[in-house]
Amino acid sequence: MTAVDYDLEFVEYRAGWLRKRYTIDLISIALVADDGREYYAVNRDMPVRRIRRHKWLMKNVVPHLPKGHGDQRIHMPKRWLFHYADHRVKPQTQIAREVAAFIQTTDDVELWANYGAYDHVRLCWLWGLMVDLPPGVPMFTNDIQQEARRLGVTWGELPKQESGEHNALADARHNQTVRRWLAEQEARTS
């Protein structure tokens, strides 16, 4: 098996008429494969107005999005959350194609995420319904917290992330570190 650790940053909210439905919109996504490949993208189509009203996202996620270089007053209007011209900023349809290709070129893939329930749902929504998943994309994600619990490891015993928390790429890299650490713990007790 070749593991792909991933992380998504997203905004969840009530949507639709009378706000009776819930949805999860993608902000950014990162995948890190055991073979050394990495992928990171920011959703050009994210709901900027909703994100601006979300204090936690503005404080914790938005600072990690690509910013313009040089004089920000010239290159990036204040209303922008990220630099639209950055090569990592892409339409969601392009992200879906690139993520599918990344996963499909991974031999015998298994997906891993930390607290991955929403991450997996939103990952699947890149292509529509669960039945629309491209060939080779797993229908489930292994959860790091579930594996830790299975091994009797508490949250406080897990390796700590040194920096970049809520940056999808930094989080995906840390997920890989924690997953590998858990595998070492299991090997020691076997």
C-alpha cells in the first residue's frame, strides 16, 4: 500500500432557501504521498464573502493562502483574501482533475487524514456524488485519530506540529509524520 496523507481547509455553513441545508465549500487542499510527491491548491471558486464573515477562518486559515509579492496596495486589492494570479490558485474543476490524477498515479493507494470525516466528504464532492468518484479513488479515508485510539495512544502523546497549523500543505505533511509515528509504535509492540 502507498499512503497519501491529505488535508482540506473548508468553510461549512447553512445554505439554500430557509437555510435548511448544510454544505462544505473547499478553501484549499493538499496531498502528500509516501513516494515524495506533493500537491497543493487553493480553490479560486471559494465563497469569499462567507469566509470574510468567519472570524476563525480569517484568523487561522486565510493568513496561509498565497499572497502577492511586493507592494500589496498595487498588486492585491484589500478585498482579496489571496493572490488570484498565484499558480496554486485554480478553479475547482481543475483541482478535481489534478487530485484524481495524483491519486490515480499512486500504486495501491490508501488515503489518510486527521479527523478526516469532513475531509473525505468534501474530497468526494470534487467529483459530485460518491458514485462519481474517478477509478482508483478510494471510497473511504483512514483516520489518524481512529488509528491512535486503536493503538491506545492519547492526543497528548502524538507528535506536535511545529508550525503552519491550518495550512493544508503543512497539515498534510504533519499527518504523514503522525501516521508514520503511529506505525512505528505499532511495530514496536508487535
